[in-house]
Amino acid sequence: MSITGTHFNYYQLCHRKLWLFANGINMEQESDLVYEGKLVHESSYPQRTSKYE
């Protein structure tokens, strides 16, 4: 396996994300459950971002 720029970027960003990427594990982007989770994430605690800046 060769190390690419993506590997280096993920190493700087998140070691878990690097491990998942290096082992070929990806999230289901087309799953209804993933879509619902994204909606919940976006609508939960909308004021939280500005509160913790």
C-alpha cells in the first residue's frame, strides 16, 4: 500500500478516519437511515454553533 495525500490529510484530521479509509470502510451515502441522521444533526441545537464559538 502506498501513502497518498489523502492518507496524510486524514492523519492530520482524524486518526479514526484514516484507519477507516485505509481499510476501505465507507459510510452508506444512499441509506435512508443516514439521510435521517443528517436531518436530525442539522436541526438539533441550531444555536449550539454560535454559543460555542
